[in-house]
Amino acid sequence: MDPKQITDSENDTENVKEKLRPSVSDSDAFEAVLQHVGEMGLYQKLLFLAMAPFGFVFAFNYYTQMFITATPNHWCRVPELEHLDVEIRRNLTTVTTTEGWENCLMYDANWTQVLQNMVVPSNTTLVPCKNGWEFHLTNIPYHTVVSERGWVCENASNVPFAQSMAFVGSFLGGILFGWMADFYGRVPALMGTYLIALIGGVGSIYTSGLWDFAFCRFLVGMSFDSCFVIIYILVLEYVGPTYRSLVGNISIALFYGGGAIMLPWVSIWLGDWRKLLWFTIAPLLIIFFIPFVIPESARWLSSRGRSKKAIEVLRRFEKLNGKKIPDDILDEFVISSNKQKISNESLKDVFKSHHLRKMLFILSITGMFGVVVFDALVRLSQGLGLDFFVTFTMVSATEVPSVILVAVTLDRFGRRKLTFVPTVLTAILVMTAAFVPKGIPRVAIAVLARFMTNMTLTVLMQWTAELLPTPVRASGSSFVHVVSFLATMVSPFIAFSERLWFALPFIIISGISLSAASITLLLPETKGRQMPQTIIDGEKIVQSNTLCGNNAESEEQDLP
């Protein structure tokens, strides 16, 4: 037989074999590779540890603006009295109130005459501060942006405005860097978030007014929370199913929670808002090491048809984990990658479906309410009647036990109950906090409320992933996340409403929590159900559950 004919015959045989080969999705092919390279080997453990600086940056990015814009005790400045002791000049300048003393009004007196007898004439009227303010660094033991620039009294709204601009940035940054992570890769997107945070952070130090400061905080906000979420996704894409929940939750509890607990005491130790910014900016310098330390996601490389590069990365896992991927498994992975099977289903199909559209809307509203309550509770820490730094530390310390409690009870009680009950308890606790004395009682209640809110948000994160079909799980989760954090623009103003009436922010938060609890009852229970693989599967889950029913338990299947 002619050699050419033999070659053609062999090629035809291979083509037939290829056609007869069972179709393997990119996900299935990579899971097979992961089983052989190790679900949680040495390389994955090193990646978990590598998440530490990213977790700290995540916490610093979110909370630093609270410490650089904290408001020290203050009252009207009277130049004629500056040679007197602090207590004397404060008592002469203004009147005392149930909360301490009046911050924004002073006696309209002849201060030369007052100095002669050290008494303010009776029936002296009160007027707004004429010569600025005097700041007493007792509750906040260092100068902040507020004390340097006089952002108090009639200028006090500058603080929530600047903070809200950071959340506008987080909305736009979430969209931008989420798109970059899918189009250009996880590592380039991660570097982009750190670059923009570095520019905004350094720029904030050299600002002098409101608009330049707000713009720089907007830039910093663009990196939140992509600065952590992208590395979080990347690492989980290398971890086997058995360990994903553990790695995901523990990384947040240790690194994000640790950064939050550390920040108040670093602020006091440094004693200056600019030094604090330099401290929180320093970890951003790891941007120069990211390409050499963090591997690109092999899952992402596979989805882009770059199987050769993906295998290069996987070889490193083989070496460090002491494993060997069989050639036939790698061949299947290469074939699956080269096919580049991309589902036609996308997020727009969710919006076309009445049931899934309603479900996504409820998830988004629940997320918005939960995040607003979480953020507002953090911002109210300064007004709970106890030391701001101690209160903040206590509230932040709830991250670890709340996540552990969710991990232990979620599969026993289900998603709906573990969202509804903590959210209702949050509403009750916050309403109670409004009418108990400041100090330890109010702080204790606020800590419990934050604990419950942490539980709600943790459950919601997993519930969202279990409700959204596979083709839209990532984009749908991103949509819910971005919309939720967009709502945090209002939380600074909720905290600010305390100046109108001390109980108002607590009543607002309580109302939001009750609203969130009510609408969670409309979501289907996913306990024991398989994750939906298609839009049709997702519709079936929504349709098969009544308002408060628990139909999922009658058809229990293990979640993958």
C-alpha cells in the first residue's frame, strides 16, 4: 500500500476516534487534572499563605478611610482665651449638653470683658463658631483630615461625601476589573487593582481640599474589593471541592479579619493620618512581585484555549506537590481546552427569564440591605459611648466565630433559615441599642448585631452561587456583589443622621434589616439540592419552591 494512503488511513482513524471520544467539558477535564495533581497540596497551601497580604490590603482599603476621617472632640475656637487651660476656655466658650458640650455654637460675648471676671453674662445668645474650631485629641488621639481641614459643623457633610465617592469607585472598579479578569486574565487584573489603589493612596496624602481628596478616595475605591476577590477566585480555582469552603472562609477570617483588628492600634501607634496612609499603602508594593509569585489561573488559560501555558503552570504544581498527571488525562485536558466550548447562555438569559430575573432581583436587594447594615454598624462604632478603637476591634473580632458558626450549621438548618433568623435578630438588636445607655450595654448589643450580619452575608454568598446556573454563576455573582456595594453609598449618611436624632440611624438600620428578612423568604431553599447547570434547571428550582416552603428537602441530593 502507498505510504501516503497508510498515513491518510491513520489520520482518518484518529479523526473517528476523536469524534467517538466522550465530550468532556473544560470544568470536568480540569477537575480530573486537579484530582491527580492534588486538591490541597503544598503549592495550594503556599497560595493560601500568599493570600495574607491581599487580605490585609482588603481590610485596609475598606476601613482606613474611617480612621483618617474620624472626628476628634472639638468646640469653637476663641483666640482671646487661648492662654487659659483647656477646661476653663471650653466652659467659657459654650454650653454643656447631655452629650458633653455644644460643638458648633459659642457665646456671642465680649471676651475682653469675660476675661476680667471669668464669667459669661447671663442671657448671652449662642452663635455659630466665628474663628474655626479647637480640637481636643482625647477620643481620637491624632490629627485627621477632619481636624486639619475643619470638616465639622456646617462642613461635616464633606466626610460622608468623600466616603461615598469611594463606594462609587468600587462600583465602577468592580465592573472594570471583573471584565479584565475574564478577558485579560486574573493576574493582570489583580495588578491593575493594586496600581490604581497605589495611585489613589499616595495621592490622598498630598491633597489639600475636598474635591482632590474625594477623587483620590474614588481611585482607591475602584480597587475595592477586586483587590482581594480576584486572588480569592484564582486560589479557589486551584483548590479541590473538598477544601474550597475551608480555604475561602478561613482566608477571610484570618487575613481580612486580622487586618481589621490590627488597624485601630496601628492608627494610635502612628499618631498621624498621613503616616497611617503610608502604612496601609506599603503592602501594595507587592504589585511588583505578583507576576513572579502568583500563577495565572489554569482554568482561565484553558477557557481561552491556551492549553500549552496552562500545562506549564500545572507542571509546577506537579513538582511542588510531588504528583504526576497521567498523559491521557493531560491529553483530555488539551482537547477540551482546544475545543473552547463556550455556552451560549449568558446573564442576559437570566434577565429574559421571569423566574430567574425575580430571583436575581431578590438576591441583589438582600445583598444591598445586608451590606448597608454591615457598613452602617461599622461607622456607628464611634458613637456607641465606648472608646472608638476598642469598639471597632470588638466588632471586627466577630468575623471568625460567625464564619465558623455558619460552616457548622448551614447544612443542618438550610440557607433560608440561616438568613432569615440572623437578619431578624439584627433588627431587634439594633432597635434595642437605640434605647439603651451608651457604653458597654450599647457596645455589647452592637457586637451581637454585627455578628448576626456577618452570618447573613456569609450565607448569602454561598446561596447566590447555589441558585445561579453554571453558565452565569460568575457573572451573576459579580452582578449581585457590585449592586450590593453600590448601596453602601448611603451608609455614611445613615451614620450622619445621628446628628439629627441619636436614635434615627438605629431605627433606619432596623427597618432595613426587617425588609431584608422578609424578602429572603421569597428565595428557594437549596439545602440538599444540586447546583443548577442550565437556565432551565435554575427555573425549576425557583418554580418548585413556595413562599415559605421547604420542598428542597423532599428531593435531597448532595451538592457538588
